[in-house]
Amino acid sequence: MSQPLVLADDVDAAARRIGSRVRRTPVISGRAADLGLPVDVVLKLELLQHTGSFKARGAFNRVLAALDAGEVPVSGLIAASGGNHGMAVAHVARELGLSAEVFVPSTSPATKRERIAALGADVFVIDGLYDDAQVAADERGAVTGALAVHPYEHRAVVAGQGTVARELEEQVDGYDTLLVAAGGGGFIAGQAAWIGDRRRVVGVEPVASCCLRTALDHGRPTAVEVSGVAADSLGAKRLGDIAWSVVRRFVDDAVVVDDDDIRDAQRVLWDQFRLVVEPGGATALAALRSAAFVPEAAERVVVIVCGSNCDPATVAHRNSHQHEQG
């Protein structure tokens, strides 16, 4: 088996590079009885990161490393995104005094597109899904020469995302298993690169967009169909090659959940913690709620709640209406 392309040393270097430019996000305890789970859990609230997701970590590491190497051109940054990564790139560009262009698919929620623009980036809407936006961004970047900040297919991005797990180990002592939502694989690969063989890492995907589970089943990244409620954040058609080099070595399993499971996890996070969590951000918890992942009786589980970028009405109002009808 070939060497993983991102290792713990790369994550450590990323943490030193980005420093205080990202928030140290909190952890909270969730009681089994409150959450309808078989065990108590710890929630890592990465949805409280700048721009509402973990993406700022990888984007900062990628761009700061390029700045150190003198590789950022006057044309600035360019990226494709379902929304969260685009917000992070726009935030990084604003913080570092750079320009940015972000290509988003027409299936991305309007709230995400509007936020990217509000952060100062030029936004281009492309018909289709994330991969269609990535093709358009690549074509544009070939013309402008802007620095490409890919959401997961770059070692510096993956290493930056891994700083969540590094930070977590300073906050929670002795946990057994980390549940992580997976899309193109950059986020889970970053956590796995830091953790290595020391703990279990389990990916969680929507059944309608499961390129990680498919890659593990086929022994290589394989294209899948993409749809479902979390497609804007977890809707990559194919697992990234850099991610695959890490997850094939260090990810223990990947489970899938359906859209109803994800919506259920959103509702319980609102009910118990008053957290507005987007579908992709609630996907990891959905694995526990739906029993797609069943922990051992004494297993210490940490769940990363990784994104908050949705219309609050899609979570809170729906839940209130159901209570009124009940």
C-alpha cells in the first residue's frame, strides 16, 4: 500500500501556520437519553468556525503556504464550491487582502451564494452540481492564472482540515471513535491523517451521495450519482485521490444514512441544543440516531457537527410546526 499523501506532521505544520486565524471551536457533552442514543457522546462544534464550517482551516493553510512560497498571482484566488468552501475562500481572500472568484452550482442554496458575495468574492453560478462548477472554475483559472483552492484535492487543504482532530485531542482525553461526515473526502482524510491508527475513524455519507463507501467497496475512487438533501455540501461524484491515499490506510469504516435520518438529526440538534445545523453538518450524528453505526456499550464517541449554513426556517420552523401538530 502506497504512503498516504498527508501525514500527522503535515497537520501539525498546518496548525502552526494558520494559528489564531481560525477559531478554537468548543466541545459539548450530549447525554444518551437526551439525544436518543445508546451512549453518551461528545459533539465537536465546528459549525461555529468562521463562515460556519471547517472549510476555513484548509483554505487558510493552502493560501498561506502559497503566499510563503510566492505563488499567489495578482489575479488572486479561484475556487468551485457547493457553498461552504466558497465562503471560506472568500473569507480568506478578504482577510489576506486578495481577490477571489467562486464558481457555485445552481443547486447550491441561495443563502450560500449570497453569503459568498457578501464576503467580497465574485460569484458565478453554473448549471448543475458541484463537479460542473469545478469544470468551469478550472477553465477560468487556465485563463486568469489565479491560484486554485480546491475544496479537497490538495495536500495543504487536507492538512488544514486535519487541525480539527489535532485540536480535539487537546479538548477530549481518551475517546475511542470519531464520526465524520464525508463528501469529496478532504475533511475525513485530514482527521484520519492526524489520528492514524490510534483511534477509530468512521465516515458517514448520505446514501444518495456516497463516494467514500463506494471507493472502499471497489478498492479505488469510483464515480457515483449525486442527489439528496445534503448534496450541496457532501455531493462530490468521486472521492479525491489525495483523500483516498489517506482513508484507504486510516479510515476504519464508512456508513450511509438517508435523507430522513439527516433531517431527524437536524431536528434533535435544534431541540436539545438550539443549534441550526445544515444537512451535511448533521450527517455524522444521523449515523448514531439511525443505528447505521452502533457503538459498543462503553465506547467513547465524538461526533463532529461541521456546518451551519442553511436557512434556519428549514430546521426550527419545521420542527415547531410538527410539535404544534403533535
